[in-house]
Amino acid sequence: MIAMEKTLLELEPGMHGTLIRFAGTPGFVRKLRTIGIREGKTLTVVTRHPLGGPVVIEVDGREVTLGRGMAVRVIVDVAA
Amino acid sequence: MKTIVLMGNPNVGKSGIFSRLTGTRVITSNYPGTTVDVSRGKMRLLGAPAEVIDAPGTYSLTPTNPAEEVAAGILAQADLVVNVVDATNLERNLYLTLETLECGVPAAVALNLWDEAGHQGIAIDVAGLEALLGVPVVPTVGLAGQGIRELVERLGEAHPSETIRPMSEEERWVAVGRITGEVQTIVHRHHTLRDRLSEASIRPITGLFIALAVIAAAFLAVRWIGEGLISLVFEPLFDLYTPIVMRLSDLLGPGVLHEILIGRLFDGEIDYVQSMGLLTTGLYVPLAMILPYIVAFYLVLSILEDTGYLPRLATLTDTFFHRLGMHGYGIIPVFLGFGCNVPGALATRVLETKKQRFIAATLMALAVPCMAQIAMVFGVLGPFGLQYVVMVFATLALVYVAAGLVLNRVVPGECPEIFLEIPPYRVPDIRATVTKTWMRVRGFIGEAIPYLFLGILLINLLYAVGFLDLLAAVFAPVMETWLGLPAGAAVALLVGFLRKDLAVGMLVPLGMNPEQLVIAVTMLSIYFPCVATFVVLLRELGARGMLAAAGVMVTTALLVGGALRMVLIGF
């Protein structure tokens, strides 16, 4: 099994990946971690709204909405 | 007196615990904004009175927004902390728990939503958690009051944690993972109907249909409940009341006092909309025309909030609001504004930056008519045909979008993206919903009736000294040439600053045709907020911000009024 690094934004709805790192400021990282989006967590993309709309993911059974500018700074490992 | 502070993440049922501890009723809801205002109450602890403060929900003590700053500040005043934790989401909640315990303040943990955790197949070893955290841990169900008695008993033994020492951020994350792993076991469950419904309501296509259905249902429910209350309760009451005022009218005879209390008679009869007396229009408009819809609106809004639907609506509308310089939460001030612009203006605080709040507040003041105004628009234009009512609302919607697109380009500042947690759907608790509705209705009564009375009194006085005629003469050129309205409409616009609903009523005696009424009613909504909203906006935006907003409003009103005149009446 080969693991592939992708940004959260690149994941199609229904796909999931393991969070490996963030590409953002400490403030941004803290904001996501405190809501439960952390390294080692499995993130599943529930839906991605068209026309530049937000991405909804599921983590630990909870749904979180985040903007695309944030999703692109979350790097996940996808089992390919 | 000891100060007890309730700390916890947003949406963990903190306000419910608060009202159980203090017996005070507070507003609990599923989206941030309503608990930004700090609630205080009293309780007895070990036989002595203590003050309880409900801090705004926060994820950590390193604040990322104003509400969290408030929370961190309040913690500093605490003699004792009750950390309310969502048992269905222990891992995420523990970060704040550890940070709080590291401060060395005496504390206890309430494991709230305990029943829901059970339903979700989550089991937590309470004794184990207590040993690891070094402070009392009590499972609770805030809404039902379960576990509250034990929580209060164990608050007596609350002490600073002996096991948790200050640590670095990275160490804290490791500790969170370790503690969760030791005390929590999750039995995997199948996707329930609730999960499927939740997903359907946030996907773009199914979500849009659900949103349209929910909004249509909400609108119909408000209308149906409102009309029901009017025909079954309020009109019969006024039928009983009319002979009494008529008697009073005969007793008073013509004169200034009659003018102020009863107002003008039409064919010897009282016209509750047009008479403009304190005891006629002054009572009828707020009680029989507006209050029923306010009750209906707040009931429906409270149900929507308590089910957890609003964050889903925010997700769906984000794409749209993002283009207007806000994000999905921009829907919240709009929604609340439809009830009354004052809470709408306060709700702009759910947005993070100055730019976003300015845009949200300005657009709401411009183009979101309050329930009082909506009721009057239907009352005044409805008889001419629904198409005129539609014209007003379509124009306002267009103004909202157009002004938003422009403001997003010209207002300097940042527009952070949407970032929110979607709470699970919950069945609203009837008692909590009714209490919340009642608190909001009471707020409306306390605010509306004095203003309406004062407004009518002031108008009658200004009318008596001839000021209103003077004003009409001064503004006649603008009114007549630019807007195609009679000079008297200027008076209604002035009155609109006091109360917009009343101003709409004042347009009736001017004998305008429906097209002119559409222009006047639309202008009335756009040109300036009512005085109560103005005061709140001034506080929220600052003097400079308000000045800029007012500039936008007056300019937009004149542009839109002129354009409507050309379209509807011609030159």
C-alpha cells in the first residue's frame, strides 16, 4: 500500500485521509486542533460545496465546516 | 461572596447547567452569539450565597475571538470553576479542561450530555477520569436536571488538581490523547436516520431543497400562528375594548386631550390604524398587529435554533455570503433581524472581523425589515394585491445583494473563512423553547410599547406646533420631483426613525396609489434604522462606522427610490 500526500481540498467527497501536518501559522493550527482536527486523526470529506464554497468533513463522528482556504492548508495521507 | 465560573466549549449545554444551578432562566442555543453576553446568577454553596458566572463558550484559554477573550478574563476572577464537558466528545473538550486545571484554581468537571453519550455507544470510566484529572467528575444531563444535585454536593470538595501540572501546548495534546485512550470506550454504531438527515441537509443539492422547505415552513408557520392569534385572541379583545374607548371619547369631547388619547375619528368611528391616539393606535398596532407575529416568529426561531439547524443553514449559504464579504454566519443577523433589528445588530458579533461586522450590520439595517414592518407592509399593501408586497421584498433582496457586492469591494479589511462545528440534531425541549420564546417576547414588549407610546405622543405634539407641516414643506421638492410622492410622506419618514411600523400606518391617510406606496414603504425600510437599532449600531460600529453606514443608507435609499419611481411611475 502506497501512501500519498494530498491537501484536504483535493479529497473527493466520501474519501478519507489521515492528517499528517498543517501548512499554516501557529494560530491557524491551534484553531483547528482545539476543535478536534489534529495530527493522526482520520478526516472524511462529507461534501464540498461548488462555486468556491466550503468543505464539510467528519472527524470523530462530528461534522465541521471549513473554508477552502483552510482546507488547502491541511495535509493528509491517503492510502492509494 | 465566592465566585463560581462555568467554563466549557460552545454547544455543550453550559447554559442549561447554569439555569439549573441558579434557577434563573437563561437563553440556551446551538450557535455562538447568544451567550456572548455573560449571564450571572446566584446559588447557595455550603450554606453560603455564591455568585455564578456563565462564561462564553471557548475551545481554549488562548483566545481567537472576542467571546473567548471574555471567557479567559472571567476565569481570572474565579474562586471555583465548573468545567462543563461534552461527554459525547471528550477528547476535544479535554484541552480546555487541562488548561483550566493548570491554572491551579479549585475545580469540578460536569460530564454533560451523558444520556446522549450513552445513545451514541460512548462509555466513559468516570472514576478513572476523576483519578487522572485529580478533581471531582460528575455525569450530568443539564436539560433534565440529572446529576445537578450531586454536582452541587461535590463542589464543596472541589480543590486545585494535584495531578495536572502546567505543561507546554504539545505536551497538552499528548496528555489529551492519553487520558481519552485510558477512560473512553466506543462501541461502533450503525448510521442512524438522524445521521443521514444530517448529511442530506449539508450537501449542496439536497441541502438546498431542505433549506427551502424549512424556510417556507417557518414562514407559513409564523403566518398561520400569527393570524390565528389575531383572529382568536386579539381582535375579540379589541371588540370588547372599543365601546369603552368610544365612551371615553364622548366624555372627553373635542380638544387637545381627545386628539392625544383617542386621535381623529373617521365617520364618528375609531380607525385603529389611522386614528393615532395613545389609547387607540398606540395600543392596537403593537398588540393586535405586531405582537402576534412576534410571538409566532420567536417560537419558530427558538425551535430552529434548538434543533441545531442553523449551523447547517450557515454551511449552505456560505458560498453566497462569502461573495458579500461575510461567511455563512452572515445568515444569523438576517434571520434575527426579521424578528427585530436590535437583536439582529447584536448578532453581527458572530462574525470575526470589523469589515464583516460592518457589512452585516449595514446590509441588515438597509434591507432586512423587522417583523413589525413586515406585518404593516402586508397590512397596507396586501389589500391592493400580493404583487405589490412581492415588489417591496424583491427590491430589498436586490438591494441586499447589490450593496453587499459593492461593500465587499470598497470596505478595507479581512474576510476570514467559515469555520464551525455542526452540532448533532436534537429534539427541542418544549419547556426550554417556551421559556426562551417568552423571554424574547417580553424583551419586545418592554422595548416596543414605550417607544410606540412616546412616538405617538411626540408626533401629536410636533403636529400641534406645526413642525411636521414645516418639515413636509422643506422636503417637498425631494419627495415630489425625485420620488414622486406627496410631501406628507416626508413626515412618515421622520416618524420612521421612532418606529417604522407606525410610519407605514401613517402612509395610509395620504391617499397614495399602490405604486407610490411601494416606493414609500421601500424607502422607509432602507433610508435609516429605527432609533433602537440606531443606538445599538452606534455601540457596535462606533461613531465613524455608524456615520459610514448612515451614508450608505441615505445614498442607497435615494438611488433605489429614484429608480423605483422611474420603473413604476415614469417621469
